[in-house]
Amino acid sequence: MPSSPFVVDPNLTRPDNLVLRSLIRDVERGSPKLRTGGSLAASNFTSRLAGEGSEAESDASGRARPNGKENSRKRLGRDAPAETGDEAAAQLPDDNTILAHLAAINNPKDPAFEPTVIVSKDLPLTANPIIDTWLLQPYIAWARRVVRVQTDVVMLTHLLLYFSTSVPSAILLFLHFSYPHAVIHFVMQMYYVGTYTLMMHQHIHMRGILAPQYRLFDTIFPYITDPLMGHTWNSYFYHHVKHHHVEGNGPADLSSTLRYQRDSARDFLRYFGRFLLFVWLELPRYFLRKGKPGLAVRTFCWEVSSYIMIALAAGVNLRAAVAVLMLPLFFMRIGLMVGNWGQHALVDEEEPDSDYRSSITLIDVASNRFCYNDGYHTSHHLNPLRHWRDHPSAFLKGKATYAEQHALVFHDIDYIMLTVRLLTKNYTALARCLVPIGEAQIRLSLEERAEMLRRKTRRFSEEEIKARFAKA
């Protein structure tokens, strides 16, 4: 029997592992075979969780958990070694059990509670009891009191990282510039920016990430770190929270993809060029059209003040300003538009105003492990205030609605590669990454799935936009 087309990456977060395996099980129950003859049985997919068994054993031994309590419960999605065949399907619990587990690891009062400490690995981080007892656990206990939401220890970890690397490195470049240092600094920042941007995504939605007693630092630090990561002051907040989530990729959204052929490299360059050159003017004009002159003035002033700051820095040390401020700004704006294009490129022809049908869900490592569950973009649009750790459970609870609404779910691909696949018109590769949900999608062949995706990239005419967005 052919092997499953699904890839369950061993580096997925445990919640993602469980969610994806649940979807694969649904595919098995919904359609035993594709029209092409390939079986989609969950019992055939390879879970590929190699290397986690020893950690599961050490955790099951009953050592102290991050909340200071003993816990001998084996945690779902990580205790099984790499498996194939019926064993993998048999070991997957039902959805209610998965949801109970996800609720437990997010609840600070539950013995199974697990904060996120670093992005690259779930707890436990070390099998060394000395390091765990005398270093890791005290840090977690302290950090949980510093962050606003106790799951978010990772955000304090990254603030410490940025202020011990990015900030002193930038200062040193302005004091003693060298090209090798500039290259190393730029590469470091490009490695940081994805995780940083999605941390700030939480910051702007939650109005902060630290506990109330640290409000002053919580308010000030973005003015230091944002320019180093390619962001202009407060622009992310005004564009994303006050504009994008209000318009939701509709015709008035300045970052809307509706008027572009979304598998066209030429149209993407037009889309990016408009944002790069004119967002400083168009966003204030948008707020003026909406009768919000205060937002218009603040948006314009913060954007222009950022450019003035960069110009002043260039007057101090041009080469350092290029490496520390200008290049990150340019590449950040490329990244923002590549990401938004991928998030909103596949738009339903009949209901482009539906959050379920104008955005997508990714279950992948880059988006969810390293970028605070950014792959759950539909869930985020459904509830912009939903905490990032709650997205997997919210998706699992609502997957029947996702199926009814013909939502799109992908695995083993991130937004950047999804955009690349679209711009190269590689729909077969995209179809292979699609996780079909609902009977209609499950019964499609690979070729039919590819054609379905192709239809969803078509440019909308102005007449279609008026008809589909009559209320707008």
C-alpha cells in the first residue's frame, strides 16, 4: 500500500503534532482512497518523532515540573517513538482528550502546565538534573512573574537575547565600524526578525507583553529594538491593528490582494512597490477618509520621525546606519509583503469577504514554532485578541466549521515558500501540502486540488468587488 502523502515534521510543536495527526485521521475516515489510488489512511503516515523518547522517559520519571509540582503524566504527542502502521493511529487520542491536554498545558494552575521558554524546543530543555534544578527552573519561576501571560516566558528570553546582542552590537558598529562586524550583525538580525516581529504582533494586540509593574520598560523597549529589526515606530500597530484587521483584506485594505493576479510575479512587484514607496502617505490618507484625523496625524508623524532618525544616524556614521537601520528596513518590508501575500493570496471566488475563505491555516515549523503560531492566520482573523498559545485548541474545536466553510489548511510549508510556489505557479507542490478538510476537499484528486487552488488566485474585477463587498 502506498505511503501517506502527509509529512509530520518531528520539529513541530506538540500541539501542532496532535492537530495535524487529528486532521490526518479525519482524512482517513472521510475518504479511504484518493481518486489517484493513493491511500490517505492515517495508519500509513510516518509520525517521525525520532529522538523524543528519552525526553519522554525523563519527564515521566516524576521530576519537578515548571510550576513546582510533581508530574508523572506522559504528555501527548511526544512519548511515541517514530512509528508507522496501525500503532500510530491507535495511539492518537480522541479530539476531546487532545483538547483537554491543550487546556492543561496552557493553564498555570494545572500540574501539566508548560510555559514556552525558547522557540526551538518544548520542555523539558535538558536531561541534566543539576542544570534543570539550579538554573532552568529558577529562571522559569522568575520569568513567569515578569511576563504578562505565564505561558510567555519565551518573550522575556528573547528580550534578554536582543538587549544582550542586537543593541550592544548596533552601538559598537556606530562607534567602531568594520565590514566583517556589519555582515555578522546583519545576518544575526535577519535571523532574529521573524520571531521578533511576531513577538511584537502579540505586543500590539495585547498592548504589552510584560506584567503591569514593568509597564514602563514594556512601553519603551520597542522604540529601541523596532528600528534595529526594520520596523518604523508604531507603524506596525497602526497598519495592522487599526487598519488591516478593520478591513480584513477587503477593497479598502491598503494591503489587500484582491486587485492582483496572485500567482503573477509582476503583480507582486507592483504590490510590494506600492507598499514600500507610498505606505507613509497612503495610511494617513486612509485614516482621514475614515474620519480619524488623530490616527492620521499620529501615523504620519511616527513614520516620518523614523525616517528623520535614520537620516540623523546616517549623519553620524553612514555605513553603520546602512547596516543597522536601512537594510533591515528594506528587507523587513519585503518580508511583511511576502508574508501578507501568502496569507491572503488564496481567496474564495464566491465569498472573498469570509475570514474562513480569504485567509489560510499553516501547520508548519517556521510559522508556529518560531513565530508564535502565526500559521493559524484564519484563527487570528476570527479573533484578533486570541492568545497565540490558544490557536491550536481553537482550531481543533472549530475544525467542523472550517470544513463547512471550505477553509484551506496546509502543512510542511511556510508563508514565504507558499508565496514562492504561487509566483512560480507550482500548484502541484501546493496541492501536496494541502491537508483536505471536509468531504468535498478530501475526495478531490491531486490534480483537482491544484486546479482549485489556481482558481483562488484570480484577480477580482472592480465589478466583482462591488458585488461581493456590497456593504463596504
